[in-house]
Amino acid sequence: MKNSTNLYKNGQSVNIIETGEVVTILKSQYVKNMKRYSYIVKEHPETFFFEEELKDQ
């Protein structure tokens, strides 16, 4: 299993860079072929975001 090196943890509040909207991390997953983490947020469960699309509050 991959070491946990993701920036954000489940339940953490972050901002979407493009919109400035505050969202809550629901689930994170390592995308092996892209070698980075994707995140599903509580407010938009139908889509996902990569770490570079989010920032700490």
C-alpha cells in the first residue's frame, strides 16, 4: 500500500482555488497511473479534485 503522503485528511476544510469555495474532504484516493491523489468533497460528491486544485484555509 502507498504511504500516506497526501496533503489533506478526511474531514478537513479546504478551499477550491478556482472558486474560493470552502469544502470538506470526504474521501481521498491515490491514482497510481497519474502518481497523485484525488479528492472527493462533501459539497460536490459527483466530481473529484487533485491536490493542486485545492488549498488550506
